[in-house]
Amino acid sequence: MNSQSTAYPMNNTFVRPEMFYISGLQDMPFANVFYIFLLVIYFLTVISNIFVIVLIYLEQSLHSPKYIAVSHLALADLCATTAVVPKVIDTFLFKSNSISFDACLANMFFVHYFSAVQSLSLAILAYDRFLAICFPLQYHSINTNSRMMIIIFCVWLFTVVTIFITVILITRLSFCKSTVINSYFCDHGPVFRLACNDFNPNIIMAVAYTTLFIFVPLAFILFTYLAIGTALLKIATSEGRQKALKTCTSHIILVAMFYTPLAVTYLVEQMRRSNSNARILNNSLSATIPPMLNPIIYTLKTEEMMNSIKNIYIKRKQEREHNVRNIEVQVQ
């Protein structure tokens, strides 16, 4: 299909393309291998995040504000990866690069929405660690399960409204230039830059998105760790400091994995030195690798979750042994 389609429904000077063409990684060697690699990552992400959600649901000892926030991050990771990878695989592995205007807007909404929720989820976890270490005596009275659920609900509601406004502003644009989107999905920036009328409101929303969902959460996380570091210095024993810091190590790793690729991409974009394929490759990996590693890191580096896995294993083993004994008794 010709990517520069001219089949436009027109209303005076308003031009809305019937289809966009997602270019993706053009002329990259072994591109198909990369897409299969993304598919493998997706399956691992689905399995690991569902495992974390089910584990927290089944284990009563994990029904706490901290693990409500952890399960929320797992859900956000699962949804964010699902919004990206299946469409990417369908688009490039099966050569269906064309996407309708409405489908493009839906893809844009869900990818940006769940990416924003991921970022805010890390801020929620930082808030939980901040209260636990800086206000240990008041932690259980301040940070209850119901309050954590309210915070999560407000995050989802605020994000829905913001991303909906961002996406709906695309409908006021007239596309009379190219219809080729230089990205691996219907990315907001590459789409609105194809317009030939005023897209200043879209630029404003792009800046607002970056500020609200990247810089503000990151600044909040850095502030909480500055406060946590100050609180740790007041702990008398080194053993106490190490124990408190150990509860934060998983979250610190998750924050580094999520924000470092975004920061690198942003800085390179500002210097106007980014290669198109390099930018798309970096963005696609940063959107898929952290969701796969997050549950693994949180499980392996969190004592409560490892103990819960052991407890569930022991309970299942005891149940099997009990059932075997009952069968033997019945046979006798």
C-alpha cells in the first residue's frame, strides 16, 4: 500500500486521513529478529506480572498498602506492555503498517495512558517508602489500605482526563502533508507534527505530559529519597540503617530502569542528534524491558514476597501429602 495515501475526506480546508502509515525501524538489519525478541519479552512480562498480582491476592500477609502499590505497578506494567507489543508485532512482523485514524487515536491514548500510570505508580511506591521510614510510628495510621486505593483511583482518573484532552486535540488538526508516522506506534509527537495547521495546543499538551508524568514524579521520588537519606542518618546503628535501606533497594532499581532511558532520549532529542532508528529502538526497549524486570526484581529482592512464595509452596505440599494419606487410608 502507498504510505502517502491521498484518500482524504475533506471539509473545506480540514483534512483527515483515512489511514496513517507507521514506519517503524526502517532498513534496520535483523528487524524481524528484534520483533520476535519483543514477543518473547511480552510473554515473560505477562507471566511475571500476573504471578505477582496473584501472589499478592492469595497471600493474606501481603494485603498492605505497600503491596497494593506493588500490585498496581504490576497491573500498569501488564497493561502498558499489552498496549504496545501486540500491535507492534502485528504491524511489522506481518507487514500491516497502515492504521485507521480512529484506531491510531485509540493506540495513542492507551500507550501514553499506561506509560503515565507506570510513572505515577513509581511515585506512589516512593510515597509509601517515605512514610514507612520517615514516619514509622504514624505509618499504619496515615497509610491505610483504603487510602492507598483512593490515591490509586485519583491517579487513574487524573491520567484519563489529561491523556483524553491530549488525544482529542489531535482531531482539530488538518493533515495535508505526509501520513507516515516516524515511530513504532501512533506516538503523539510524530503525529501532530504531520499537521499543516496550527498545532501549538498540541505542543503545550506534549510539554504538560512530559512535565506531569515524567519530571514531576521523578522530582517527587528524588525528594522522598533525600528525606529518606536524612532520616537514615538519624538512625543510631548501622544495622538499623541497612535494614531500612534494604526496603528501598528494589524501588531504586525500578526507578533507575524506568527513567534513565527516558532521560537519555529526551536529552538526545533536545540536542537534535538522534538517529530515527536509534530513537525508536531505545523507546521500544524502554517501554518493554522494565515491565518484564520489575516483578522479578521486586520478588527476588523483597523478603516478604520470597517468604510468601515459600509459605504457599509449603501449604500446597502439605495439602498434597494430606490428600495422598487420605487416599491411602481409603484404599486400606
